[in-house]
Amino acid sequence: MANCIECGEKLKGRIDQKYCSEYCKSSFHYQNNKEKAASTYVRIDTALKQNRRILKKYNLSGLSQIRNELLVNEGFDFKYYTHTWNAKNGNLYHFCYEYGFRDLMDGKYMLITWQDYMN
């Protein structure tokens, strides 16, 4: 007779059974998936969501400026953004969903919120 691959208890029932209970089955799969490295999709999606959360936190007025160090200390990753927008004056904005930022080249960033006219 076989044993449960999670807890080692003797199995009763079907011959191809692997777990003694739903709890052991769930526990085994949880531990197995927890040890796997996050997929590229999950890592990028997590970074985008974190960037959006940070931009939203510091852009309450819809237009503000923030120091580079503050964004970096919060965990902002400048490599990840969803899209860009070129303003008529030539300024390039990077967006994380509806929240955007532009490097002012003096250690600060301009934060903006997406507007309908930007389409």
C-alpha cells in the first residue's frame, strides 16, 4: 500500500491515490509552487503595479514634482512603464497606466495624470 506524498500517512482507497486528504494535496501544491521562481510576466506585472501605486501616492493633485531619491526609496523601477506620450513641446512622458512621469534632469520628476486630450 502507498503512502501520502505530503505527510507519509498510509493511503486508503483508490490504487492511484497520491494524497490522504484535500489538505495534504493543497499543502503539497502550495509548497511546490512557492519554491518556483516567478515567471517573467508576474515579475513585470508586479513592478508595473508597484510603480503605479507609487505614482498615485505622490500625484494627488494631477500635476506635481518629486525628488528622484524619494521614488527610488519607495521601490520605483524606471525600466517598467506601460506606454509613452510625446507632448507638443517635445517633452517625453512615461506612463504606468494612467499615471505618468517625466525626468526634469535636475534630480526631480514631473508627475502627471493621463488626460483625454492625450489620445
